[in-house]
Amino acid sequence: MSLSSPPPDINGLAAALLRDLAAVQASPHSAWGYKRAAAALLQLDEPVESRLQADGTLRKIPHVGPSSTRVILEVIETGGSPTVEQAVAGSPNRRDVERRRGLRRAFLSRAQVVAILNDPRLTGPSVADYRGDFQMHSVWSDGSQTLADIVEEGIRRGYPYSAITDHSHGLAIANGLSMEDLAKQHAEIDQLNARYAGSFRLLKGIEANIRVDGTLDMSRDELALLEIVVAAPHASLRSPLPQTERMLAAVRTPGVHILGHPRGRMYGSRPGVSADWPAVFAAAAESGVAVEIDGDPSRQDIDYQLAAQAMESGCLFALDSDAHGRRDWTFVETAIAHARLAGVPTDRIINTWPLERLLTWAASRGA
Ligand SMILES: [Zn+2]
């Protein structure tokens, strides 16, 4: 089954208000303090109200100072914060705060993710079903982990496979790989796969950039060198104009396996692509392209609401961490939580498939 709405979330509500308060600070130092407190709340494993003590104080949360704690207590008691509302109402940044408030919808806090993963009423994918990640960045582009780190961490987690998907050459801002470097990377992948044969398989992937016209920054011949192609938008993510054609063109491109972070939204700052999503999902389902739920907490793209629509359209799903370093691998739990909330059946999630099935599907989508 699926839930129509996620569990209540004081952590997310209080974090959002602390971000609002940060936005109206005159001093960069106090803005930084409120932002740090908001981040700590969003990363907290438990509902913040469970830290309330008999004397009405809050058990200490690391990185949350006294003024942030006062706001959190107001939210626990009243469901809002008069302190923040007053500060926002009197601020010249009021408009900007209101705009940002609209850009925090359908994000899950870590406490919600934990609750959703542990909710026995939800029958979707569990962490134990998960076999490998299809969006992973390494030192070859903008990540901090080596390919050997990725293999070791994958094995430690019991994954039989994962794909390495560094940025493609069109994305200079993320140190995208030239075709020459890609060939060198593939040689390193071959060596690792030979060394770990039978215990782990690293797939040759790429995160190709979807240009504004819907074409990719890689040619068909270049895509043919890869086992997993994630196509994702990285520009025109603030335009309110519909970009349905752009996304339709991307999912219909031969050789594309996964539509990565389809919107390109960013928590509290960027709305991402607006499109006729049911039409895009229908085209993805028709092409056999998996729609990604990117678990990076600041992305959560697509979220459980759109995931429910993609499910209706018959889509396959990829649940990925978008990890740039070893500490980011748990981001995948956020993606799993969105899929559970949307009621996505485990069998529709390519990360739960055995390697053989995965490779057969990947080959059928080949360029
Ligand atoms: Zn990306």
C-alpha cells in the first residue's frame, strides 16, 4: 500500500522557519548560525519533539544554538513561530522568503525517511532489496571518491554492482570528462572488474547533460561506449516556461537508460524544469527509460507525488544516491522512502534487479 501523505514533520517545518529567519538576518554570522541549525534538524534521525524533556526544555541537538532552540520550541507548541513571522513581516527580504517557501514542497526530512523506512504498512522497496546505485560521481569529474573506493564501499554494503556516472564533456562546470579521459576511466574500470570478478561489477556509465533543445551533449557513437546512460538537465532550471518538448526529446533518445533528477529542483532555491510530467512519464514508459528518484536531500527529485504519477504511467524507476563522496551513499535511503510513499512496486525498480536482468535491459536500450 501507499500513504496519501507523509508522516507529520516538525523537523522539516522548524528547519524551513529557521531558513526563513536566516534569510532576514542583517549579520552573515547569525544567518550562518540559523542555516546550520536548519541543516542539523533536517539531518536528525528522530522527530525533534521526542527530545522534549519534562521541564519543557529540549535535549541538546549538536549545532543548534539557544535562539534556534526557542524557535523549535515555538513550533512544537503551536505549529508555527511568531518570532519568525514577526521578523519576516518587518524585513525588506519578505518577498524572497515567500518565494523560497514555495520551493520546499514534498521534501522529506531525515526523521521522516527513517519513519517511512520502518513503517510496516508500506510494502514498497526496503533497504535490503537494494542492489546497486546508478548515479555515482568520482574523482574523474566532481566527486571525492576513487573508483576503488566505490567498489569497496559497494561490497561493504552488500551491493553486487553499481554504475559510475561521472559528468559528460558538455558540463565543464562539473569538470565533465573528455572522451579521452573516459577511455582511461574505462581501462581502470576493466582492471577493477577483473580484480573483483564474481563479487562486484562496476558498470560503465555517464551522466549526460540534456541541453535546452532536448539533445544530449554526447553523440550516438559516444553513448554506445557506455553501459548505463543517465540523461539529466543542468541548465534552464529556473524558467517558469514549460519544457515538455525538451524532456520528451531526452527520453526518446536511443541509448538513454535513466532520466536523472528530472526537474533539477533545489531545496528552497530552485523550482527546476516545469513540464507536462504525465506526458514525459508516458514517453519514458514507452521507451523503457527508468525515471530517477535522486536521493540527495537537497534534490529529492522526483518526489513521491510525481513518483505516484510516473507509476500510473507504467514507468520503471531508478533510485540513486547521486553520491559525490562516501558519506553521501545513505542518500539513497531518501530515494527509497519516496518510492515507498508512492507505493512503487519493488519489481519496477531497476536497482533491485539481479545483474543479468539489468544487463539485458540495459543492452536493449543501447544506442
Ligand atoms: Zn546531475
